[in-house]
Amino acid sequence: MVTPDRVRAAIEAHLPDAQVAVEDLTGGGDHYQAVVVSAAFEGKTLVQQHQLIYQALREDLKSEAIHALALKTYTPEAWAAAQ
């Protein structure tokens, strides 16, 4: 079973500057929601931002250890404006 901490750690390893919050949506360890704030998203489309997260979680997604992943991605500036 994948834990929220494991999801967070994988994203942070791939995007070292990222601020990451992960929630297990069902309690079953396979449906997650992640909010990720990173300067690496600057100048990238939403699809490209999500692809960076998918790369970090590639093995867990491929093995279907993570069945569903809802993402909200922000640059630091966009995050500040959203708050």
C-alpha cells in the first residue's frame, strides 16, 4: 500500500523545491489528491506540470498501486495569489 508520505517523498525527490500536501481520499491507499507548489512549473502548461508529477510517481502508477491521482499544481506566484 502506498502512503501519503511516500507520495509526498517521491514528488519532493523529483522536484526538490516543491511544497507538497497529499491526502488519501478513500482511506484505501490508492486514491490520492496532491497539491504541489514548485518553481519548476514556471512557463509550463498544466499538462506539462502534471507530467512532472506523473514522472515522479511513474512506478506506483504503472503498477496501479496508485489507482487515481487528483492534482492541483501551482507556481509560487500562483499559489500566493490563490491564498
